[in-house]
Amino acid sequence: SECSELSPTDFEDGQDASTDITDPDNQFPWITVSRRKMTNKPDKGSKLPRHDLDKYQATIHPRARLDVSKLPSYLIGEQLQRAIGETVLEDRLAYHRNGMTNTISVTVYDERHLASLLQLTHLETGSGRVDVQVYRTATREFPRGVVHLTPDIPPAKLHEGLRADYHEIVQARPLESNGTYLLTFQGQGVPCRICAWHEIIQVKPCRPSTVVCNNCHGLGHKSDICTQEKRCQSCDGLLTEGHRCETVKCRNCGSQDHVATSRDCPKRKKVDSRIQARARPRPALNQQLQRRRTAVGN
């Protein structure tokens, strides 16, 4: 057709290619086309995690009522550097604060640095000193189990007396004062039994669940380190003199169907499932290969 043979030079003076014209027979209308101006995309920044190195994580847990979110960043960073005892490259040390649990999670990329961090006993706050507990963060590569032993065993003696045949016990610490201890293993899964001073002890897989504070009734921390005001577990109101509950309200999910300490709280169930999935051991390599082969065959 004549329309298909038109070019931008065929237009009259004052017309351009964006002008809506038709062919002489009015059979092939032209469509106005506009182009969107392309915006310049920002340059991608460097990724903070180092995926080319082995990663080790530790958790710093204050033993007193200290709000870790109010500590200056430089104060924490300098103390972590001193705890490691040597100069660490900028991308080999990182930390972040967990407001729910009121803890500090530290990531390093050298097992020697992790061992140094585990020896940390206190933090300077600028106005004093607070005792802390540092333990290795549970990951899928380091499954955890629970054993029941005699209460009040010194931590150093506890680690020396435990042995597993096919797993390395990398950490042992008490959970409660009744003789319950949490063991961190390196290996596939959790062993069924270990030896404690030559005695065979049964190990149960750890099923972690979130803690509910008895002071503010929030999730993730205990009352001994809580920095919030005391609240009513039924109505979430501040506990003042002559306090009376008018309604029921959960502090964590806002529902009026249950109190804050209820195990039926959907927020509590969601947090439980998340931390249990994170602590679940990875399947052995041959199991992973078998699953992949089955999926490909289907």
C-alpha cells in the first residue's frame, strides 16, 4: 500500500513522524508512538556477606537489663575488635542488633575469631560494665541437642567430660538450673547418645521455642534483661496502682481472643516455626542427591 512506502522525509513542512496521519484512502491509520526516557539505574553496591568464605556466628546476650539498641555503634565495634585481638578486615567482621531478643549477633569468617569472641565476658556501656554471655549461634550446619545431667556443672569441666563417637561437641551450656544442658554439634544430625564421663546419656533433638517475658509479655527475651515497663498479661495495659482489666488484648498480635501468654497466639506460633526451621539439621548429602534424582525422574 501507499502507506507502507511513506518515510519521515515524505511529510510536509511542519510535520514529523509522531503526527497522526492516514493514507489517502483512509484505510491504514498511523499510530502515534512515544518512547519513554530511560532512567539511569544506580550502580550496584558491594554485598556485605562474604559468600566465598566459611561463616561463623555468635550471639551476645546481656546478663542485666541493658537496652543494646541504645549502645553507640563505635563502642560495640571497638570492643569486638579488641576481643578478637587482631586487626580484622572491614568485610570480615559484622554485627547487627536484634530488638526482639535484645541481643547482638556477630558474624566472622575465621574460626579463631569466633573462639576469641566466645571468651568475651562483659561489655562497656559508656557509663559502666555489663556482664554478657556469648554462645555460638545455632545454624543448620551445627545442630543442637538437649541432655539431662547433674545441675551446676562448671562450663569448662562440662565440655571436657562429654564425648560423641561421630560428632564433635563444639559447645555445651546450661539451659536451666535443673540440670538441662544444650549441646551444639558439628556433623550431620543429632546423635542419639553421648558419653558423659564414660556414662551413656540419651540426647534429644532441640526444638527451640520463643520465650515470653514475664515483665512486658513480649516475645524473645526474659524478664531479667527486659528494659520495658511492666504490663498486664491480660489487657496489655501498664500495671499501675489500682489497675483493672476492661478488655482482653494480646500484646504480640493485638487479638482480643487470648492473653499474651497463650500458646495459641498466631504471632508466637509463627516465630516458633521460624526458629525451629532455622535450627533443623540439613539432610545428609546422599539424601539430597536422592531427592534431586527423584525430582528429575518425575
